[in-house]
Amino acid sequence: MGNRAKLRSSTWRRQVLFPFLLPLFSGALSEQILYSIPEEMARGSVVGNLAEDLGLHVQDLLTRNLRISAEKQYFTIDKETGNLLVSDRIDRESLCSQNPLCVLPLEIVAENPLNVFHINVMIDDINDNPPHFPQNNIVLQINEFVIPGTQFGLESAIDADVGPNSLQSYQLSYSEHFSLIVKDKTEGKNAPELVLEKSLDREQQSSHLLVLTAMDGGDPVRTSTTQIRIKVTDANDNPPVFSQNVYKVSLRENLPPGTSVLKVTATDQDEGINAEITYSFKTLRDIGNKFMLDHQSGEIKSKDPIDFEISSSYTMSIEAEDGGGMAAECKIILEIVDENDNTPEVVFTSVSSSITEDAEPGTVIALFKTYDQDSGENGEVTCLIEEKVPFRIVPSSNNYYKLVTDGALDREQTPEYNVTITATDRGKPPLSSSRSVTLHIGDINDNAPVFHQASYVVHVAENNPPGASIAQVSASDPDLGPNGRVSYSIVASDLEPRALSSYVSVSAQSGMVFAQRAFDHEQLRAFELTLQARDQGSPALSANASLRVLVGDRNDNAPRVLYPALGPDGSALFDTVPRAAQPGYLVTKVVAVDADSGHNAWLSYHVLQASEPGLFSLGLRTGEVRTARALGDRDAARQRLLVAVRDGGQPPLSATATLLLVFADSLQEALPDLSDHPAPSEPQAELQFYLVVALALISVLFLLAVILAIALRLRRSSSPAAWGCFQPGLCSKTGTGVSPNYSEGTLPYSYNLYVASDSQKTRCNFLTMTPEMVPPQDLSKEASLVQAPPNTDWRFSQAQRPGTSSSQNGDETGTWPNNQFDTEMLQAMILASASEAADGSSTLGGGAGTMGLSARYGPQFTLQHVPDYRQNVYIPGSNATLTNAAGKRDGKAPAGGNGNKKKSGKKEKK
């Protein structure tokens, strides 16, 4: 800083010290920076560029943590510009009272390295306080015999400002009897006195009213007034006289209230009431609160405890007034003697936030200073450390001390120190106080993380939910903070690098390992990860551990039947069994696989349903189907087995396979059995029963309606020709269009009436045949004798005509076929279509050239494999197929049935 004083002013004006003040502070401020600012500056006003005056760089202010150490923060430092700014209201009168020179010392603390700068801010007075009188009205009693030239003391006005802004002059309103003079009475304070210029005459004027004006020297000038009321009394020509004009007394502080301080005395040569003297304080400011005066005896006593630290001296004026109104004044100066009544204080201004265990001896740890409000030896303080710690105290300047290291530090042995600093003054008796500070030793990264286990093995069942936790690894680091903060990551794996992130992830904070997807034991049975625990020190230290994940199997795959396989259209295929097969004959084998492993893939085979229980046996583990006994005469040629394949899982999963077995020695012998439909299940049979009952009721209602309509028509007709149809032999005119053999039909009754009408005439053909009228016979013979073509609604297109591709004998109009082969083909077509219609899954034209048989038995079967169905009876124009009479004679089920048997294709699987 040099041996020169620097002056800085505020941004809005620059203050210049008076030349006569500079020599007084040249020695004290030779090594300090001095700023001069006016009081009451606005908050945020710039006092000066402190960084430039201290020789500091602005960019270093943040790192050095430049700040002000003071009990009350009137100023602050802008760390971006280095300016010293006003942060609080500065009132010179509250800081320095009437002291003409108001200097506010500041201590600037900088760190890295620690240093203390001492600066002074001089607070200049501004004219912000007008002068004022203690009383608004002054009453004076003046005897009429008072000679001209007599002076009457008046109470001085008070102005908190100093210098030119303080009280400068008084002005008295015009009066021919009085004038005003100003007299220096008490240490530079001007006291106004009223001078009698002309003798008073109470009989002419008993009172006078004057106005006294006090003015300061500010710009603009501030004033204050008070009224002086003068009462003229009778003559009292001797004023009181004090024994001393000035009293000086020394008083120890902390005296109890009521202690006698001083007793003043005044005498009056008058007699009577004019000699009765009363005492009073002339000035009550700051005096009336500390002392009390006996108005009769003049004894002064302490009123409140007196503290040297508040004020080291008091000055007061005592007035003695006799009964005639004459008064005299004396001055009392009280000097307060200091006592050792204040304990020294230790205040830490800066404590290092980072004390690493590798700090070298002599490193500054903290900066503190001591306060003792006492003076002299009572305020001299010494400091020491009570504990045995690796620290010592180094004195600095102006009661500042440094706490530095005095040995090696080891955080692992002692992570923190409680240092107690005791400050003791030199008073008698000495007073002391202690202040403790906890110093935390900072850690350095000298310990690597350690896993609790060198390797981890975890078992995870497959089909785990994605995002679930499968394992957790943990590592510890004895270091602190970032040096001991461990983060986890995957650094290696036996999986593909691209696929690793889709399988697992690890939480960097908790070490929790999460599955990113559902594992499949059938695809991945085990994999290994290398996990790394890494601290955040500098340089960082790390450790690795292996994690092996074993994916356990679950029963999540049902068995899959490889054989028997379904046909291209989804229908089950069949196997033939020789009729002479002996017990134990290997018919076929159910082959199934399971993608699971262990017990979950251990398959067993069970028969769920069999047409003939006991006819076949099924190997529990092999799936081989063998004959359990020989085929009997009452056993059906077509057998159906429903086989279930179960695995050994919990719960077990299963699959089913349907075996169609036909006892036949050749394929041609097996075809008729394939055309038979299995008996419908009980729910379907019950449904078909209700359908047949409903159809019968509808038919009965229809017949009743027809009979009623014919009866009404014949009743209205008067011609006997209308009843001609009922004559014998007339029905033979039109001939029969269908076979009279209705006894083998599936309907409960045969149609006995056929009615046809046109616009010309009414024809009625009555068929009154009964089941006993016509014996069973070959239908082809009747068809060759009489065959009427159906109506035009039953015409077939060229692609829909039955028969082989070379059999196209019908004309394009769709007439009824005439040759026997086409008739047989049409019979087979109607039979198959009627059966499918009864099952609700087909129409008459099942397909071009195949009649729906390929969808029923597979593409290898065509019309050429269809057996002779000439014994079946059909009705053109209806999809209902009647039973086969020849089949009944042989004891077999009807070929067409009543539509109640199921298909062996997809419906049988369902």
C-alpha cells in the first residue's frame, strides 16, 4: 500500500478534507486507505474502487473471498467490479454524535492467502438536522430594578449537525428593552444571553413577549424558534453565587443507582424569599436519564448504572435560582473511570472449509480476532489453545490471530478436531472466555472401492418381468465425499456388445442390476458380466467383480405334436388297421416335442376319449398306439382316439391329437367308413332334436294352412269339377315325380299331398302311399321308368354339374340327367350336400367336380372313389336326405343320416 493516504469519494461528488485536519491524521493514516463520503448516501452508492486501491485483480475477488469484517455491515463489496458500496443507512449523528471528525474503520479480509486490510471511511456531515430548542416557551422573571446591561442566560438550541451545518447564530425579535448576545460558555457551544437595554417599569408593562430564532450554517439554512415570556417583578438585586464556577469529579463505572456523585452549593445575599435558592439542570439531554438532582440541597446522584463503554465523561450545567427570579449557573465535568467488567470475546472471521489430511505444517486454517471493550490493561488480551492438537496460534495485527497446522494430519485416525481457544485479558482480576471450533479433516482419494464379494452368482427364472431387479452388488470405500461415492457400471460381458444393453443394466447409484427384457431359457441359459465399482476421486480408483446370471427354466412351452399331422385343409388324416390285427399290434405312434427342459419337457401320453375303450392301448412315455385286443364283430370299423400329451411342469401344459383309425384290409374298403360321420356330442344332438321338433311343428302348421285354404276355395266354388281331383284314378294323370318309397326317410311323416295351381285350372295330385304300400326296391329302376325334371330353380351351371369331366350329357338349360351314371353321381352329390347342410356348414354345390368331398376327406378323394349310393333316396328340390333302406337291412347307420353326425375335419378338432 505504500506510505501514502488515498482519498476516494462517491460517484456523485468528491469530498475534500479540510487542510487543517490532514496533519492530525497523517501519522495514523499513513498506511491506511481513507475514503470520504457524506452521510445518508443511498444504498448501492459507490464509495471507491477497493480492488484497485488494494492492488487486487477483479477476477481474483471471488477466489480470495474478499469481504468486510465489521459488527454492522454498512458497506459491501461488489465482487464483479471491486467497488465498495453503501449497503445500509449511515447517520453520522448516531455514529459520532457531536464529534466533528467521524471516521468509520473497516477491516477487509482476503483469503488464499489470508490477509487483512485496514481502511477508514470518513463520514461528512450534511445539513439534515435543523436546530431546535429544548423548550418551546421560556419564562423569565425580571425585577424592575434590574439595571440596564444585566444579562440573562437562555437555554441553547441543539443542532445534531457539526461544522458549518451546526448552530451558527441567533436572532431576537425587535424590543426596545432587550437585545441578544452570544457567549461561548461550554466547550465551543454558543449560549445566547438576553441583555437588558432599558430599565423596566412593571407599572407601565408587566410582561414582554420575545421570539428567539436559532439558525445553522447549512445551505439552505435551517431554523428553529422559541417564545420568551418575560414577567417583570419587584426588585431583587442580588443573584445567587456558586462556590465554584466549574466542578470536576471522577466517578467509577458500575456504581449502584442512588450513589452520590457531587453536591453543589450557591449563596444569595438577599433575605426572605429572594434568598431561597432552588437547583435544576440547565441541559437535560443525556443527563436526566443518568443522574438526578435534589432541587433543595443541590446533591447529584446516579440514576442508572454508569458504563464507561457507553460514555467516558459527562458535562452538565446546574442553575441556582432564588425566590426573586435571579439565577446563576455552574459547570460540572464527570470523568468515568474504567473497570475490568467486560470479558474478552473471540470471533472467527474465516475458517477454511477444506483441510486435507496432506496439508503441510504452517498451513493457515482459520483467522480470528479478539474483542475487549475495556481500555488499558483491561483490554489487553492473550490467546492460547487448551487441547493437545496439531495446531498453534500465530499473532497477526490489530488483535488478529492465525490458526495454523503444527504437525501431520491423518483423517483415518482423527477425522475432526475440536479446538478450544481461550482469550484472557490483563485486568485484575483477569477475565477470560473460550470459543471452540470444529475442524473437519478433508479426505484424499487414497482408498479404492472394495466389493463385498469377489464374484456373484444369481439365479433368474425365465419370463421374468422386464425392468425387474435380479441382483444387487455392493462395494464400500472408506474415503469421504466424492472419493467415497461409488458408482457402478458394466465393463465387460460374454454377450454381444450390441445386445448387452437390451438384456441387463445396472443402477450407477445403488448397484441394482435390472433385467431389460424377459429372459428365455430356451435361447439363453447363462451369461456373465464384469461389474466395476468406481469412485469419483481425482484420480479415480476402481475395482471389478464378476456376476454370473443363470436363467432357470419354466414350464412356458406346451408340447407340440409332430405326428399325426393335420391335412392341408386342417382336417385329421386316418390310419388303417388290418382287421386281423392281433393284440399288441403297433398301429401308429404319437410323436411330440417340448421346448422346455428337465421335468418341464418330460412328456406323458394319455387317452382322453375313445370310441371303443379297451380296444387300443397307449404307451405312457412312448406314445405308441397298439391294439389291446382283437377286433370283434360288434366293434365299429371306424375308431376315433383323442390323445392328450402332457409335460411334467407345474402346472402341466398339454396338447391333444386326434387319431382316426379304420379297420380295413384295403383303401377301397376303408372309403365307405370314412364317409360316416361321428355321432354328435350330446349338446349338438340335443340342439338337433329341438330343430327337428320345430320343423315338425312348422310342417304341421303348414299342412293345416294348406288344407284350410283348399277347403275354403272348394266351398266358394260351385263347379263339381273342382272336386274332380278327389275322384278315383285322376291322380294318375300327372304321374309321380318322386319315388313312392318314403318309409325310410328321416322325417317323422312323408309328404302325402302335392298341390299345384295356375291361372287356367287347378290340379291336385294326392299321394296316399303308406310305408307298407311299396316294398323297398332299387331306386335306379324307378328313376329309369319315371323321372320328371325339377323346377328351374335347381338348374346347374356347366361347372356345377355332377359327374366326370367327360360326362356332359345334359343340355345347357339344366335339364335332369338321363343316363344312369350321371344319376348316380347326382345322388352322391345330393347325399353329401344334404349331410353337410344338416351340419350347417355347406350348400348343395360344395365345389366344382368334387361335391365337397375334398374338403371332407382330403384332396386325394374324388368322385371316382365314391361308392354306389343308389339305395339312398333323395328328393329333388330339398336338401334333406332320407335313410338308406339297404343300410338298415345290413344293420349299418344311414349314409346320409339326419345331419346329426360331425365331420372329421376342423369341426372334429374343435
